[in-house]
Amino acid sequence: MKALSFTGKEFVRIMRNRKLIISIIGVMFIPIMYSGMLIGSFWDPYGKLNELPVAVVNEDAGAQFKGKDLAVGSDLVKELKENKEFKWEFVNRTDAKQGLQDGKYYYAVEIPDNFSKQATTLLDEKPQPAALTYMSNDSGNYLAAKIGQSAIAKLQTEISQQVTKAYAEAVFANIGDATAGIAKASGGASQLSSGAADANSGAAQLRDNVAKLASSTQQLAGGVATLDQGAEQLAKGTAQVSDGTAALSAGLGKLDAAGAKLSGGADAAASAGAKLAEGLASAKQGSAQLAGAAAKLSAALEAYAAAHPDAAQDAALQGLVGAAREVSAGAAGLSGGSAQLAAGGTELQRGQSQLQQGLAQLQQGLAAASDSGAKLAAGAHSAAAGAAKLADGTAAAGRGAAQLSGGAGKLASGSAELASGTAKLASGSAELSTKLSDAAGETGGIIGTDALYDMFAKPVQVEEVKLTEVPNYGTGFTPYFLSLGLFVGALLSTTVMPMRETGSRPSSGWSWFVSKLSLFAIVGLVQATIADLILIYGIGLHVNHMGAFIGMSLLASFTFMMIIQFLVTLLDNPGRFVSVMLLILQLTGSAGTYPSELVPSWLQHVSAWLPMTYTIKAFREIVTGNELVITGNMALHVALFGVISAALTLLVFTMMHRKEKRQAASPVELTA
């Protein structure tokens, strides 16, 4: 009761001090002035990019692509004029550069003169990507430059989609041409397949016939070898015939001369009758000789006629053979009838007459035989020469036949491989025709449409699945800025509210603590409530859990008040300095802006001892999340900071009260 009475007196004292009341009321608005202004300024900075001036310089000269005019730069300018994302201003290079330097433009986008030309190099051996030039002046406003980089990246994606769409249109136009070409190629392949089938059939026939040719050439080689042997024998025989006919011709010449002499002798016998006896004796002897010679002549002529059928047909030779026979017969008769010669004088005369006639015929036959023998000898010599040439020719023919046989064997092997190859060609060309026909059918089914071009330009869609939704920057920064504002408000409240002074002496350390605790708690709770109302109804902050948001705001403000009250009560002005140092640590160590993993490692270890680390996590789940279990855990940590700070403050006030009591009792003891 004493503590409550002392607290009431303290509030009455403060209420009577108008300057103090005004200061306290002003302090109550510090959190919203601090956090609210930050949240408001960061609420949705990208929502006002249309007020951010950006220079655009178009120097693109255009290009030709697949027979079409391509002006990517001009198309881009048209789109930017319709795009209200930034405050686009279309100027030349000089004005853009000067505007950047003067701060008129935050950044500039330059479309170079070869922009369209580079966009057409996709199918070249060394394609060159179309390049935009992005110019910024970071010293003017670094954050604006970073926002510009994000916008340029988005712009790059959109331009890439447009260029890719143009590529797709050209490619699909070529696919249509290729389809017609493939269809023609399929027809040609079909004809090729038919021709290959015919070629395969012809190659098979060629293989079979060449195999027969190879077999026949082997037989030919054998026959030519036999012919060669016969030609050699013929050459030898004709040489012998030539020699024999030469001798025969010489004998016939002598026989002709002998016949002439015989005829003369017969004439002399006829005129010399007186010498008949003597002549008969001689005639007897001569007739005997004549009979032997005639027999030999007749036999030789008959043998020659038998050996030379062609010569036997010669009329002179036939006459000669007949005459030789008659001579032989006559000589035989002469030899046999010499005894009857004397008795048959008359017949002798008649026989002499016949003899003269026969001798005349014999002379004629011998002359003809001699002439034919000479011709026969010349013919036999020519035959011998021809037979020799024939032998040489057959030898050469034998060698040629052997070479022909070898070549025919190789030709047979090659024709077999040719037949195999043409069979594969027929099979492959048939498959080629089928595949080309299928390809023509498949490519013919591809129809270029705007939807298909868009698919090629943007083949991948990113579906973002968010566990929680943060609508804007302000909402995302609220946990950080609200915690910061409440802490700053608690810190500044110590500059206007009495931290130790009271209107009267407290009766105990407890009453002293309760009076100050009540004052700071009320101020902290009121400023948290004001901040929440303005954020929700003034700025338009949406929170998922309203009750938890208000409750956490009150708890955070109370805890910050207790922490700062303890430090200032304990240390006075140095306590405020320590509070500022604590605030600085929390600005970076509480993961309010960047994740804790991105701050220096020593700050990561300190963050667990910073109250704002837990208030920020709790506010994040309350404002945009749904994990109230995490919120409860964080609230326990925050409450623990507040309870410990309050307990320590109580301890400080208790110690201060005891000290004052000792100081108050000291003069009395000295007097006594």
C-alpha cells in the first residue's frame, strides 16, 4: 500500500509539471516518428519508379535477317514509351552523359548502333550477343543505381525473349522449307532404293556370269596350253615336211631329166634296129632297173598322195601316179617279156610306139610333177614358217590366258563384293527413304504459331511457391523498424522523465522502484499503442495476427523500457551511452536487414544476447507468418530480458535507498 501511495504522489507531481507532461507526450510519439517515417519511406519504393528519370539513347542502325528488316532498337523504344515502370526520357548520347553528371538522370540505357546486327548472328560461326550499354553514377545515389541494375536485368530478359522469338520465327520458316526438301529427298531416296534393287539384281547376275567366266578362262588356259604343245609339234612336223618336199622336188627334177633321156633312148632304139640284140640285152638290164625305179616311184608317189590329201587331188599328180603305175607295170612286163621280144617283133614295134607315147606322157607327168614338187616345197616351207609363228602365238596366248584366268578370278571376287555392297545399298536406301518420309511427316506437322514462338522465347516458367507473403518493402521492414523505434523511444524517454528524483523521500527501495516502474511502463505501453494504431490505420499495415501484434508491441516496449531504465538508473548519463552502444550493436547484429549469416562472425555470437533479435523474429511471424509457436518462444525470451532488467532495477533502487538512509542517519550519530 505504501508503494502504491508513493506512486500516486509521484504521478500527481508529474501531472502538475506542464513542461514535463508535454515532454512525456512528445516522447510517446518518438517510436512512430522514428519507425513510422522509416516504414512509410520504405513502404513500396518500387511503386514510384515511374517518377525516377532514366535516359534512353537509341543509336541502333537496324539490320537484315532472313530477308526481313530487323530494328530491335526501335522496337525497344516503342515498348519503353508504353512502359510506365520508369520515367523514360529519350535523348542523345551527349545529353544523357551530361544529365548523369548533373544528377538529372539516375542512369542511362544506350542501344548501340550494331544492336540489331548482333542480334542476327545467332546462326553464325561466332555469334555475338546483342549488348545494351548501362550507364550509372553510383555517387549520385547508390541504391537508385542498384534498382536500375535490377530493371536492366529485367529489360534484358524481355529483349532476349523478343530476339529469341524472331529467331524462332526464322527457324520455323526454315523448317517448312526443310520439310519440302525432305519430302523431295524421300522421293529421290525411293527412286534410289528402286535403282539400288535393280543394281543389286544386276550385280548378282554379274557375279554369277563372272564366276562362269572365271571357270571358262581356267578351261581356256588349259586348252591354250594343250594348243601350245600341239603347235610346237606341228612346227616340228611342218619343218620335216618342208625338208621332205624339198628332197622330193629335187628327185622329181632328176626324174624329169631321166625321162627326157629315156625318151631319147627310145627314139634311138627305134632307129637303130640293127643294134636290137645288143639293145635288148641292155634293154633287159635297163628294164629291170626301170622296173625297180618305177616301182619305187609309184610307191613314193602313192605315199606322198596318201600323206598329202590336198596334193592328191592335183590332176598332174594323179596323172603322174597313174603313169608311174603304168611304167611300173610296163617295166615289169618288159622285164618279163624280154624272152618273147624276138618272137614278137611286130609287137615290139607296136610296143615301142606305145612306149614312145607312154614316155611322152611320162615326160609330161614328170615335168608337171617336178613343177608341182617345186610348188609343194615352197608351200611346205611357208607352212613351216607359219607353224613356227603359230607356236609363238599359242605360247603368247597361253601366257595371256593365264593372266586372263587370274584377272577373271579377281573380277569374280570383286563382283561378289559388289553384289554384297549393292544389297546393302538397296537395304540402306530403302531405310533412308522410309526415315526421310517419316521425317517429312513429323516436320510437316510442326506449325509455327505465336504461342509456339513465345514458348521458344520463354521455354521455362518459374512458379514461385511462397510459404508466406510479404506484399512490399514496408511490411518486410516493419519488424525491424518498429523494434528500433520502440527502443529509441525508450531511450529518449529517459531524457525527459526523472529516472531517480522523486517529490518526496520514498519509504523503501520497493516503493521507489514501483513508482518509476509504473511511470516507465505506462509511457512504454502508450507509445507502443500509438505506434500500432498509426501503422495499422494510418499507414495501412496488414498483419496476420492482430492481437499477437499488439501484445508483442506492448511487451517489446515494456522490455526496452526496463533495460534502459536499469542502465540509466544504475549509471545515470553513462547508462544512456551504454544504451546507445547497445542500439548500435542491434542495428547490425539482430538480423533486421541482412541475414545473420552475412554479418561478421563475432556479431553472430553476440546476436543471441540482443533483445531486438527476438522481437524482430516474433514480429515477422506475427505480421506475415503463421508460426505462433515461434512467436511464443521469442516472446518468452523478450519477457525474460524485461523481468531480469526490472529485478536488477529493483536491486539498484534498494541499494540506493539504503545508501540514502545511511547518509540521512550520519549527522544524527555525529551530534550524539
